[in-house]
Amino acid sequence: MLNKTNLREAGRSGWILVLVLLVAFGLRLYSLPDKEMWYDEAFAVLYAENELGSIVYGTITPVEGAAADIHPLLYYFFLHGWMGIGQSPFLVRFPSVVFGLVSICLLFRIAKELFDAQAALLAATLAAISPFHIWYSQEARMYSLLCLLSLLSIYLFVKAGKSNEWRHWIGFGLCTGVALYVHNLAFLIIVALDLVVLLRRRWALLRRLVVAHVVSLLLFLPWLLLVPGQFAKVRQAYWIPRPGPTELVRTLIVFNFNLPGPNWALPFTLFFSLLLLALTLYRLLRRASPSGARSWATDLCLSLSFVPVLTMFAISQIKPVYIERALLASALLYYATVARAMLRSRLPRLVVISLIPIPLLLATSLWFQYNYAGFPRSPFRQANAYLRERYVAGDVIVHDSKLSFFPSHYYDRGLAQEYVGDVPGSPIDTLALPTQEVLGLLGKPDMSTAVGDAERVWFVVFQRALDEAEELGEPNRNMAWLEDHYRLTDAIGYGDLKILVYEQS
């Protein structure tokens, strides 16, 4: 029963949460229109501006027995409708900001249901200032929405576990099915939840859990029929390497401080990430009660924090699909796990002192990512301005790959630019012909076709691409062709983006 003390505490928690959300909003709005769009964002915008039927065609059309693209379409459909009000970087990214804020609210509700208001506020605060969560709350991609829907599924699961009411179970099933339409890897959260039910032997929940999964399956069934073709696409061409133990350590750093970051800070972010993990596990896994049993809430948070990571890691040993950004929801549950551990009892003074550098490292990581202008977020607008000022009729602007072309085209569609398509069958051959047709942006098969008989060629390439070719002991194929047929007359750099000027001898 509520009394005056409880009401005062609830009101105080509410005002603190509002303050946390205001801070989170400010951190996610900061530099939102100024950050350079990168390939994935530019692709999302250029793809979503097409008619819905064309988007479907560009995704599911078979190419050599595989689907043209690997992502479900809910985010693209949403973005298509949203872009009716505009396509500026601020506008196309703003929904992700909102999804991020709602995710923090859901994290608060989940942690409060599992633990208490104090742990919930700390978890929400950690999420609000998380460089990892801020990064993807500022991106015009599906991952902020995936995180929101995953957290909503978790919240409904927690409510269902407490009440065992059908409305919560059906809601959980529907929300999970919708999340799968945002990204196929949404199933990782389901694995973590099911594992807790089985290991804790919560047989009373099992029947309704199965019904909820049937609801999800029925809702997702139309797209599920297309998943084998998308998996075949992953098997044919996907740029992600097979992960090793290093990727697990990297993921831990990403959860806490995000990457990339300044090189000098890496040893410190590694040390404090491991320290925080060790401290959290020690405080949660030691004897939790006279019987030595851990609570359902603790096991649930631990499972949601780590099982999706380990499941994706295991799957990636067969076919690499290990992408950290799909683990945003796990990162937020990790913050709830850390919050519970830190507040479980008073920390020793020495431990508190040892954690003091963490806020400074968080601030450093945020400063770095706000100002990051390296691959793949190079200064495309500056490069475009330079090209537009110097381009004359008869010149050709050719991009080494789609990675630099799409952002450049997004920023200046009136500037005549071409790109050389991916090597067929290579791990980076991810932009299928039907998708290119829908976009109306067909890659040239080789540099010779792209250049034609132009007297001057402006060649745009990432320094990273040149370095990777050098590491393999072979020249960049497009640059090598230019070296054989033209002479280099100038070179300009905008961060990692290089513009090489070639003229006929």
C-alpha cells in the first residue's frame, strides 16, 4: 500500500529520471547534424526514399540463389514515411534519438521491476551517458529501434513472469515478432530469456512462454520464409571476419566506453572494463542468501547481458555475423547488472577510489566520438566542395568503392560521380544488382569502364583501402589501372579520404 513516504520517494525518483532523460537528450542531440553520414546511413536514406514495392524487390529478389539483401524491412519502411518531412542528417537521425530515450525509460522500468528504484536510476544514468548507446542513438540505422523493441520485449517478459497473465505473454510474443522485422539477430534476446526459464526450472511459465513464441512465429512467418535466402546471402558475401577471444574483450570495452577511441586511452579502458566486470560478477555471484541461491532477477540480468554475446560468438564460428551494434539491448541490461552489483552493499573505500577515473574516461570517449572524422566517417562534405569547385566538363569523378560514393552522393546529388562495383564473389560484394537497380546507382564493372576516354580523373579512395592492399602485398586494383594509363598530378587529403588527380600523359 502506498503511504506518504513511498509517494515522496516515487516523486523524487520521477524527477531524477526526468533530469537523467534531459541529460541523455542533450548528449544525443549534440553534433547530430554535424557528424558525417557514412555508407550505411547514406544507403538507408537513399534506399528508403524509393517506393515500398521497389524496396521489397531490391531486398528479396534472388541473385544466384540468395536474397539481394540481408535485412528485414521494417526500419526502411518507417524511414520512408518519416522522410516525408525531410532528409537532412538531423531529420533522418532524430528518430534514433527518440528510440534511444524511450529505451532508457524502458531500462528504468525493467530494473525497477527486477530490483528497486535506486538501481533503476543508476542503470538509466549509465545508459544516458553510455558512449556506445549515444553512438547508435545518433545514427540513421535500425539499431536504436532494435534496442527499443528488444527492451520492450524484456519488460513484457518480466511483467509476464511476475503476473503470468495472458495479456503480458501475448504482448511479449507480438513485440518479439515485430523486433524480428527490424533485424534477424533480435532472436538473441529470446535465447537469453528462454535459457533462464529452463535453467531456473520455471515450469509454470513454460506453457505460456511457448504460446508467446508461437505468436511471434506466426507474426514473423511471412518473412521467415525469406530468411534462408538472406542466410545464403550472408554465406556468399559478408565482410565480417570470424571472431576470436579478442572480439569478446573488445565487446566488453565497447559496452563500457565504445570504440574507436584515442589510442592512448585503450589500456585504461581495457583495465577498467575488466575491473568493472570482475567486481560486478564477484558481488553478484557470491552467496546471495543463506541458502546460497541467486535471485531470478539477477540470473535474468546476467543472462541478458552475456548470453546474446556468447550465442552470436558461437554462431560466428560457423558463419561470421558478429556485429556489436546488434547487442545494444544487452549493453543496457549490463548497465542494470552493474547498477545492482554496485548498490547491493556499501563498496569498500579502496574500490570506490579505484573507480574514480571511469567518469574521466567516459568523457574522453564521448569527446573523441563527437569529433571523430576517420574511416568510414570522413569529411565527405569538404571533399565534395573541393571537387565541385574544380570539376570541369570532360572530367570524371570515380570512387574506389561504394563506401565513399554513397555518402558523397547523399550530400551532393548534382555532382556527377561514379563508383567501381565490388569484385564479384568477394567478401565485400554485398550490394546486389537488384538493390543497385532500385537505387538507380549502378556500379561500374571496372575502372576502364568508369573512366572512358576522360582526360582528367578525380579518384576518391580511403587511405585504409590503400593500406589494406599494401598489407596484402598487392596494389589497389583501381589505382594500379590509373597508374598504368594516366599520370598522377595532385593528391589532396580530407582525413582518411584521399582525392588523387590523374591526367593523360
